[in-house]
Amino acid sequence: YGGTRAPTLETLRAIHLRHALTIPFENLDPFLRRPVRLDPAALEQKLVRGGRGGYCFEHNLLFKAALDALGFRVAGLAARVVWNQPDGVTLPRTHMLLRVEIDGQDYIADVGFGGQTLTAPIRLVAGAEQTTPHEPSRLLAAGDGFLMQVLVGGDWKSLHRFELQEQLPPDYEIANWYVSTHPESRFVNNLTVALPAPDRRYALFNAEFTVHRIGGSSERRTLAGAAEIRQILQEVFGLALLDCPDLDAALSRLS
């Protein structure tokens, strides 16, 4: 990004999109039973210099650090994921998102929600359909907070519920430890990788690789084995895997 550094909506939109298109969502470290560090130096080394991605805490803490440095007013929030969950199931607040105030208007920014990551901030108002470079999104009032939804295939799909209480670093450390180490965590037991491109979204869940064209069809195929999964990780998602010598053995369990 080479534009103005003024903390404006235009700046926020520009770097939000560039972050989403550049740094993949991935959970290789929990999947390989490796610790996930959230300190700024570790985030910069891994996501900026190391050719890797991360999940919500890593993405949004890195993005928040950049916004803070540019002079934005930013607060971290927490959400309960409802995407692909059965009715009546209540999950803990294990998703991170950001509230950004610009000229008296609040926006929600989120560069770390996997296959449905926002590619633009949206206004913190209930009921309005809002356009992004990818799918339309909206917020619905839900108790003391909001329900985030995205329009997929003509249907509104719910992603998560969040409230406006600001979260502090220890809150994220606890949630991060839970999702990266709990024996029943989906991030411990499954490989999840995602990255939007200008006209499509790429997603990998275990050995199933999906290409979804915005406003068009989706293509799914099951990858044949560890070698093909590794190839997709490197060539489609752009991940540097030289620091993962134990990866092939883990990938072979997926096919």
C-alpha cells in the first residue's frame, strides 16, 4: 500500500482489502500441535516476513497494530461463531474482530474469518445491506449486540454474534490457548486454509479444495494425498512451508 497514511475510511478500505488478498487464513500451527504466539514481534515475523498466514487472533491483532500505528481509533471485540453450527449450539467467544471509529461513525473490520473473511469494513448499523469487493454483508440487531451475515448463493448466512465490550490482550490469550490446544478444537483436528482473490475465493478443508467464483459457481475436488495438498498450499495459497518438516506426515492423515 503506497497511499496516504491519514486515518480515513479510504485508507482503512485500501489496507483492509490488501491484507485480506495477501495473507492467507491458516491453522497449520495448531494442526501440527505447535504453540500460537500473539506478541507483535511473532506476528510480524510469521505473517509479514515468514510467508505464513494465521487465524483470527493473528490476523486481527496484526491488523490492529497497523491501524494503531496509523492513528485510527480501534477496539478489539469478541464473537461467538454460528457459521455451520446446528441450531441451539452455543460456542464460546473465540473469534476476534475490530471496531474502528472514523469521524464519529463506527465500522467493523475483520481480516480473519476464514472462507468468509470480509474484504472491506462495514458500517456498524443494523439492517442495511452493505457491498464489499466480494459478497454483500449485513448486521442484524441481536439482543445486546449484532449478528453478522453474508449473502451466499442468494441466501443470508449467519457468521457470528458479537457485542461491543472491548477485549484486552489477556482475553485473547485465553481464547487463543483454548482453540489452539483443546483436544476437541476444530483447529487442532482439521486443516483450514482460505484466501480471497479479486474475483473468487479459495478454500481448503482437510483434503477438500474449493474454488468459489464470486457471483458464479463453485468447484470442489478431493486432493489425492500429502504431495498434492502441499502443492496447493504453496502454489494457490502462497505459503512458505520450509519450517514445517513434520507437515507431510500430518497431511497424509487427511487423504
